[in-house]
Amino acid sequence: MKKVIIIRYAEIHLKGKNRGFFEHVFSVNLERAMRGIRHELHRTSGRYLLVNFEEEKIEEICLRLQRVFGVHSYSVGLITGNSLDEMFAAAQEVSPSSGTFKIDTHRADKRYPLTSMQISAEIGGRLLSKRPNLKVDVHTPEHTVHLDVRENGTALAFGTFEKGAGGIPVGSSGKGLLLISGGIDSPVAGYMMAKRGMSVEFLHFHSYPYTNDSAKEKVKELAKLLSKYTLTGKLLTINVAHIQEEIHKKCAGELNVTLLRRFMFRLAQTIAEENGLQCLITGESLGQVASQTIEGMTSSNAVVSLPVLRPLVGFDKDEIISIAKKIGTFETSVLPFEDCCTVFLPEFPATRPKLAFIEEEEQKLDVPSLIMEALQTKEEFLI
Ligand code: ATP
Ligand code: MG
């Protein structure tokens, strides 16, 4: 008898012919999540079993498991032989000492001499005689002891189902570039896309010397926290200080943010294409600030051909904050820092900039060489 973690996956079964691919990506991700912890992972009829792991690390293992997208639920239990004595011993280990209970047996091995009902009755009877404070209730039991008689002569016993992260395995829904700022929203946007199976890499714009290194360190930390969900990731940074100076010097003040965002999108598209990424991801939410109006979004979209995914577009700030807290990025996001967007911030940014006016103002700038020059400042960090 030894410890086992039974891992059930979500939604993968919906993917028909792609099932093999999804299962492959899922198992690679499980292996990545367990990196550094001794274990064995086996796939068996619609589930994975984690065995021979370092039992003293079970809490850490469960914590990591809870962040793997595609995990629908998991159970910590025991794997043992399938004789009645062995199953009873395992059932005892996962049973409560008092309260109401039932035994729920599933029998994959149809040649087993007893039916599921007979196994439940036999093991249940033995438990009752050992534990006087237990009572059977087959309709609304407080505890259910699950027994699973498998085809290879082993059986599983477990008590509860723990909820997994849901979603689909990262790496099975394409690749995107997250524009990550250091604020609360963009990390949550990255998490949302990873949850739907997208691999995410990170791009951050800074304005050194107007912004300092601690802003960059903060973004590195956020990318690291997110990589617990994305399981891999690369952070690229680009300096946009000179672009901001030029905009500030030559263009209408109320368009500062709008114009900067168009540069960010152009740069992001170049970086995405260089890295084989298929879309841009931002943390914008409709109406949250002056630049996040439909006109603002239209103006930034106009300079790129890649799709721009905005998973938070319909979220309220408090909804975003509660996800940030849940995924562990909030505390880092609220550390004080200067974002490049706060440098040269106009007093009254345009909320409904007209595309014709934007383009007219932009003509005052040498867009291609500013882009070229900014790309030279690119730095790469492996998370
Ligand atoms: P966040 O909380 O993500 O900083 P925000 O509410 O502060 O968002 P904005 O500053 O308008 O909103 O930024 C909108 C989006 O633009 C961000 O969610 C992010 O995707 C992108 N963005 C903003 N600043 C940067 C930056 N310095 N580097 C990379 N992307 C950025
Ligand atoms: Mg911000």
C-alpha cells in the first residue's frame, strides 16, 4: 500500500481527434510542474496517477498541482492490491472515525469475483464493525470512501475530490505575447489566457532613466509568479524613453498616451513575429481609464495586423483584483513603482481621439526610425 494522487483532467475529452495531442501537452505540463520533486507519472484510462513521490513533499505537490491548467480534480489516496483484505486496509486509512458514510466502488475489472455492490457491502460491513461511531447513509453521507478496482490487480482508495485549476493545458491553444506593465491588470490578463491553454511570453516597456531598475525587477517578479501557471516563459524589455520624449516635444499633449500606445503595439507586433507568437494580450478593461475607450483601442489596433486579445475587457476592477489576489500577483502589483505610462502623463488625456487627428500628429515623428532605435534596446530574460 502506498500513497497515490489521482489526477483527472477537464475538457480534454471534448477535443475529439486532438485528444492525443492534448494528453501529451497535459502530461508534459504535469512533469514540468513537478520538476525537482521525485515522482512517477502514469496515464491510465482517462486519468493520471502520481506515485512513488517524496511523501514529505505532498503539500508542495498539491500546491503545484492546483496551478496546472487542465486539472479538473485530484484526490490523494492509496494504491494497493485488490484483495478484500488489502482494500479494507486502504479503506480504513482514508475513512473518518465518526459520522455517516458510504462506500462507492467502481470496478474496471469486470472479471473480479464480486460486483461493485458486493465489494461496498463487504468493506462497509468490516468498517462498521471496527468503528462504532460510524453510521451508513447511502443517500446523503458526510463522507464517501471511494474504491476503484483496476484491471491490473491493483485498487485505489480515496476520500475526497479536490478542485483543480480547470481550463485547458497551456501549450494547446497557441502562443501570445503579454504586454506586462507591473500593474494589477496585465498579470491577470496573462493568467486568463494561460487558463485557456495559451503559451504566454512577456514584453515590458520601461523608460530608463525616467523609470528605474526596481520597476523592471518588479515585472520580473510578476513574470516569475505567472510562470507558475504558464510553466515556461521569456521576458523581453524595451526602452521607450526616447519615443516618449519625441512625442512630448512634437505632438499635441492630449495625445501622449494614445501615441505611445501605438508605438507599444507596433513594437509588440515586431517582437511577437520575431518569436513566432500569434497575438498580443493586454490587460485593458473597457472604460477603466481615458485610453481604454473603444476609440483608444481602435487607434492602437489600427497599427497592427495581429489579433489583440483583451481578456479583461468586460471585467470590473474589483473582479480583476480578486483574481490577482487568488493567483498571488496582487501584492507584487501594488508595490509602488513608476510605469513608463506615468512619465509625461498629460493632465487631460484624450478619451475619444479621432484617428485622422492621431495620424496627423504622428506625421510629425519619424516612426520607422524610432521603432528601429527602440528595438536596439531589447533585453531578454529567461524566467
Ligand atoms: P495594468 O494594471 O496592467 O498596468 P492599467 O489599468 O494600468 O493596466 P494602462 O496603463 O492603460 O492600464 O495599460 C493598459 C495595458 O497596456 C496594460 O494592461 C498592459 O497590457 C499594457 N501596458 C501598459 N503599460 C505597459 C508597459 N510599461 N509595458 C508593457 N505593457 C504595458
Ligand atoms: Mg498600468
